[in-house]
Amino acid sequence: MTETQPTIPGGTDLEKLVNRSRMLGADKTLVVHGGGNTSSKTRERDHLGRERDVLRVKGSGTDLKTIGADGFPGLYLDELLPLREREAMSDEDMVAYLARCMVEPGSRNPSIETLLHAFLRARHVDHTHADAICVLTNTPEGQRHVHAALGDDVAIVPYSRPGFGLARDVAQLAGSSAVVLAWHGLVTWGDTHEESYQRTINLVQRAEAYLAQFPASAPVVREDLSQEQVEALLLELRGILSRDGRRILHVDRSQRAIADRNDIDAVAARRGTPDHMLRIGTKSLPLHDLSRVAEEIAAFEEKYLGYVARHQHLLPAGLNAMSSLPRIILVPGLGVVATGPDAKTTKMNAEISARSHSVTARALDAFGAVDWLSEDEVFAFDYWPLELRKLQTAPSPRPLSGHVVLLGGADNGYAPHVAQRLAADGAHLVLIGSDAAQLEQVQSALPAGISLVAGSYPVAEAIRAFGGLDVLVALAPVEGTVLANFTVAMHRQGLDGVLVGVRSGEETALRDVSELAGVRRNDVAIADDADPSLVAESIAFLASSRSSGTRGVTLPVG
Ligand SMILES: [Zn+2]
């Protein structure tokens, strides 16, 4: 132990494993959003009271940054180790086998990389997708750079998709001090938690020190896009990217330097580690000409469909091609525009793309050339049946998933009920009103990150925060300029919009609104003693496509 080596807190192995994992997960340059996995081998009593060796390994669908003890399913090691004698095993057989070795029946599925952890004899194993390591491997002479940076006692495994074969390959290199997985990441181990953790940190530091000797390319700075250009771009993009369902957009200005580079085509064409492809697709779209957005997306889609067609024979039975639309767009003068079905996923996608783009850009800077998986390997990962099955079993989107709703009169009495009901349907909300305290209260009851309290320009604020808008609900009269801007924005997106107004007596909150092309308008008439939850339900119905055939009606409530 060196003096700088931190002690990992915790009274038990499981507590230390949780803390070790969170320490790795806290550093985005090591892993992001579900990437990587960790494990410890412990002694536990089974249901018959026998002491047995148990592998505690990261469960599928967990995140190292936030993982807790329940994120580590246990597997009986004496049942896993006989698999070392096998020559090969399919993903399906492996998953079925692992399910029979669980300590707690019904616990979450263990990581697909479970056997890699089981086959290494060391008590503690850490696997990360460290940026600095991927920079070393994602270049034509990767092997030479890995040894020059990390030493000859670190072994390199050629690329293969995670599973039984990779676990066997790594196990054969247990005599080395660590293993680098080509185009993928790093595996370290140790007899103590600290040893395994520190090994990762030390190797990453060595990789960084090695890379620091290569001069970075001179930064290119392009002219800033104006606010008007950004808003127009977001509306146009959102209209096109919402073809398969409404999308939330997020602008990541932290990637401005990457987006301004001369070689964005090369940066956009690869990922830092294959895992990223599952979230952000195989490639980003480098946008070259703001006046040809639709054409550039069409060309991107044509290339994607060509790639799918070339590998059609490898497409597992019963699976269709995924959407050909880009999920990440590099925009010179701005940064990155990321898309997703909700604000949280969209921001995650932006962060994942930042890692991928940075790894590729750094490899280009240091070595002048990048190397990446063959197209066959990309396809085998992109259409990995094991991962696609997870998508197929995912719940279907909510009625207002990816929708942005302007809520006028968000400070009135019905607003808390309406806002929460719309949010439950998946809506993102822009709250308009004058009573700041009341607006804040409405917002505080909503899930984090899906709403904003509007200032003077609600439509522009909606575009900047979420990429566009879909619905205007007026619980109270809304300013004419807001209505006018809403209409213009809907037109620019080329998407159908919805207006819902509240009527009490002869008064309507949507005065002077005539029939607008592409905008469906209905009202609710609220009786004095109406139950607020029924008001909210009626508005949610009229705001969503569940009422798509309904226009020009007034729905009485109460
Ligand atoms: Zn991995």
C-alpha cells in the first residue's frame, strides 16, 4: 500500500464492494450510465446453513455511480467454476445456466460479464471502460501503445463481444497484472478491495501520462450560432426526429470544441467502447450545412439502411431493423444535440456521446489515426439478440411520452392536479403564470428535470430546454403572443399540435383562437363543484392522441 492509497470504507465485503463501485462510478472518464461492472467473492451461508463461496457481481440494469447492496446478485461459485472446462457456450445457454446458480431466487439478473469475474481467481475484480485506455486501443498500433504506456506485464485481449468466450480469454491471462480489452476497456483485480481499485486508478494515470506527451491539435473555433439559428435548428430537427414518436432534444454545449473540429466526420463515425452503441447508436450525425438539415439526415439514414441491408442475413429471426434516425448530432458553432424519449434519457445520451467523441478525438490527436470494430462486429453488437430482447420487453411509451406541454394558468387551483396528471402520462411541462410561489409549489411536486417555470418567453424557453413543443393547455387566459409563437413553432416543426382551453360560464381561456391548420382545439367546461382530479383527467385525455379524432368540442366536467 502506498500512502496515497485510499481505504475503501465499509464493515463487510458487500459494503466495501458498494463503495468501491461508487468510487469508480463517480468518475465519468471511467464509466458512464450503466457501463462497466465490479465483483467480490465472499463466504455466505446458503439456505441449508452451509458456508459457501459466493460471487457478488453487478446486476444488469444497475449503475456503478448509484448502485446499492441490492444491485449485486449472488451466485454460488462452486456451480460456476465447472464451466471453465467447456470450450464454448451460447449467450442463451449461459444466461439460463446463471439463472440456476443464484443465491436469492428472483433477484435481478447478473451482468453478462459475470463469468469474466468468476473465472479470475482474485477475490475482487473491476471492469471499466476508461477513456484513456480506449484511446490507447482505438488506434492502428494499439497494442504497441498499450505496452509502451502500461508496461509489458499488462496483457491485451483481442476484441470479442462480451460473453463466454471473452471470459475464457481473460481467465487465461490471470498471470498478468491486468488485462486490457481491445476497443473496450480494462479489467483489474486484487486480493483486497483497495488493490483492485488502485490498480485501475494507477493504470489510467499511466495511460494519461503517456498520452500527455503527444501534442493536442490546435483548436478550431467556429462562429457561434445565434439564438435564432439554434431555435430554428432545434424545431427543424425535432420535427424530423419525432417521426417514430415525439422526442426531447438537449443541447450539450460542453462538446463545442469537438463539434468545431475539422475532422468531425471521423469523430462521428465511431464509439469509444461498444457499450455506447446500445444507447446512442453506431454513429453520430456530423451536421455540415444548417440549410440542408433534412438532406443530411436523409443521407445518414440511407447509409444506415445500406449497412443493415448488407447484414440482413445476420439479423436474428423475428427482429426488425431499428430506427435509422440519428440520436446524436454534432453541430459546429454549438456542440451536440442529443435526442431521447424523455429529458433524463436525452441528457444521459449526451453524456455518453461526450465520452465516445472525446476518446475518438483524443486518439486522432495523439496518433493521427483511429481504428475501430469491423462493420460485421458493429452489426453483431448493434443487433445483439440479448440486448434487443430487453428492448422488446420494455414497457410501451406513455400517451404523452416525449411531448412538451405549455401550461397556462399554472398558478391556479387546478394546476397541481393537471400538472401531475400530465406528467404521469410522460409530458414535459412549461409552467406559465404570475404567482411565483404557487408556480414553484406546482413544480416541486413534479419529477425532477421534466419541467421549467417560464419567464417572459415561454415558447422560446420550451424550445431551448426541450427542443420544441406539442400542446398548449390554458387553465387561464394566455397572452396572444404566446399563442402566436406556439402556432409558428408548430408550423416550423411540421408536427400536429393540440390546444386545450378551460371554459367557465361564457368565459374561455382561449379567446380569439380560430381554427389553425394542424392544430386540434377542444375545451373543458368546469362546473363550480368539479372534482379537480376529474378536470385533470379530461384535460389529459384531450391533450393526448387518445382523443385524436376529437376537435371543436366542449367537454363538460363536474
Ligand atoms: Zn464492458
